Amino acid sequence: MYFIGIFILITGAVIVFLKATTNNVRWLIISCLSVLYINFYLNFTLYPRMSALKGENQAADYVNQFYPGSRLGVFQNRRNGFEFYAHQTVQQVDVDKWIAGYERDRIYYVDDVNYPELVSKKAQFKVLKQFVDRNSENIIKYIRSPKNEPSVHHGYLIHSE
């Protein structure tokens, strides 16, 4: 796929050098083609690999596969990967209202910020699945080999008991 992109880039550069009249127009068009190729690479190669390392995206894929008709929720709307990739509507619910019994029939995505708060308030819930979340770490080293080092961040899918 990248060979096709490189081929198109080189072919475009050759056509520009043969057809363009001034030097400024040549370099302008070649610069535009180069930026388009870099954008193509970032959108179709780097972003999917980085996105697969995010806990909320993994949680959304898991919910879509194993709990397709479930009602979903989050406690804080800090990052929207879970809301974006989940096929169902995701509702934001206040933590204290949830502990008091409001909207307990949902599956919630929580991260390392919300999870200790739930545990400290002695909320009754069951962890359905834990996910490794590599959002705030040096992401480049995990793109090459994501299995080498453990992550210090986690995301959780929980359901009330």
C-alpha cells in the first residue's frame, strides 16, 4: 500500500517537473504532495496502531462484541474514545447519584481516576473486564513492541452488583 503511495508521489513529482513552468510552482506542488503522503501515513498507519493501545477504545470494542444491546455510561467525560467507538449511546452519570442507586443497570467505563474513588466510597460493583491503557505514557515505544513492558494505567468495565 505504501509502495503505491510512494509511486504516486514520485510520479506526481516527475509530472510536476516536466509540466510546471516556474520553479516556485514546482516546489509548491511537490510540497503539497509530500504533505498529503505524510497525512496518508499518519491516518492509515500510525493512528490505528496508537488507537488500539488506548483502554477506552479496547473497552468499546469489547462492549460492541460481547454486550451489544447493553446500556452504557461513564462517570466523567474526560476522554471520548469509549463514547465514540461504542455502538450504543453512552450517558454521563454523576458518581454519587450512581452509588445512591441511580442508573445502576448500565455498564460503565472507568479509568484510574474514577476507580479509586469508587473503591474508597465502598461502591458495590463487579469488574467485567480490565484493559491496559497506554494514553499518557511514551506511546512510540509501545508501537514497536506493545507486549514488552506493563502499563501503569488501566481502564475497567464495571457493572453494579
